[in-house]
Amino acid sequence: MGIAESGALKGKVAIITGAATGIGRASALLFPQAGARVALADGPEAELARTVADVRAARGEAAAITADLTRPEACAAVVTETVRAFGRVDVLLNNAGVGTMVVGGTVETITLEHWDLAQDVNVRAMYLLARAAVPHMRTAGGGSIVNISSVSAFRGSVERPTHAYAASKGAVLGLTHAMAASYGRDRIRVNAICPGTIRTRLTVDIVPGVEKASREGRGIPLGRVGEPEDIARCALFLASDASSFISGTHIIVDGGAMAASP
């Protein structure tokens, strides 16, 4: 029996941001299998509605929350709407982010607007959501916060520079460590996941090249790019009591690519 089938999140309420597509959608479909009720937040209403409908079709409980996470009041409202719908918050999966196709470039080439966008969505929204969610987790007797970072926090790219994105994802790791130290006494665990190349709409420009290199024995040792479900399963583990003594760390999910880097 896998963790999703074990009822590992039975009785728990999870907020998942960026839930309409990609990693967020995969997590939105997986968490209810483990017993969670899910509050799904994102901007694209039609895609979010499709994810919610798919959760409910599988007999899961889900609430849709349309939110522009660049707006501080929207971040607070996500938590407020979750508590209104389900009465509590146990898990926060901070997945929403803006990718390198939008905020790529060097410090010389990226516009200030796009630099700020990377920090606002990839870091500030996590802070604002956590600030609103932590008091409810404390009341519930504990909880788990899972932040999505990236392997870009550890390495740069000559061919595809992404300075703003890398800076934001490095900040996510620092925030994760600091929050874990502060909130452990409240039985709130905080961890991060660092995905490598995952097949989502944010990586459509690089996946073909990475796949070709992997097939030829270069790049990813496991021989394939990751799927959103690979990250969702890691997030479920960190959200559940199966990881009850894990806090303040990160897990790299990249098929071994970082280990094989020269």
C-alpha cells in the first residue's frame, strides 16, 4: 500500500497554491487520495475549475479559491476562505510560482518589473500565506509547510541564465530553514522541495533538449525528465506524519542530475 492509499492525511485540510496546472494540479489530485480536504488556489479560473471538478469526480472534497498571489490581501484571503470552508488548516503547500520563461535573463537584461514579479510570487507570497496560516496550524496543534524551491538555488546556467528566478528560489530555502527553527516548538514542520527538470508548461522550451540528452546517457542519470506526480508524491510525504521528524531541510528531486554534475 502506498502512502496515498494509507489515509496519511485523513482529517487534515491542505492549502495548495498554483493548483490549476502542473505540480499543483498533480498534488491536488493526490492529496485527497490520502484523505485530505483541499483548498485549491490559483489565478486561471477555468483551469482551476477543471482541477476541482476532477478532485470531486474522484470523491474528494475541494474548494476553489481564485487568487492573484501578487496581491497581499489575496494571500490572506486564501487562508480565510480555507478556514471558512473547512474550519482549519493543517498543511500549506506553497507551490505557486513564476518560471524562467517569464523571468529569465541576467541582472543586466531582466527588467525591474520582472525581477520584482519573481520575488513577489516566488517568495513574498509564501511569507504572506505562511503568516496567515501559522496561527491556525498552532491552534490545530501543529502542521506542515512545504515550500517549492528549485535546483536553480544551487547552480547557474551559462546557456540559460535566470538570475531573478535563482535568487528567489535561494530565498525560499533560507526562509524554510528560518521558519523551521522558529515554529518547531509549535509542532509546525517546514521543509522545501527542489525540483529539477519537470514536465510542465513552465519548461516546454527546455524539456526536448533534456530528454534527448537523457536518452543519450547525458544529464539525468535516471534517463528521463520528471513528471508533476514525482513532486506531488514527495510533497505528500513531507505533508504527512510519515515525515514527522523531518523539518528545516530540503529534498532534491531531479533524477540524480545534481549528483552527476561535473
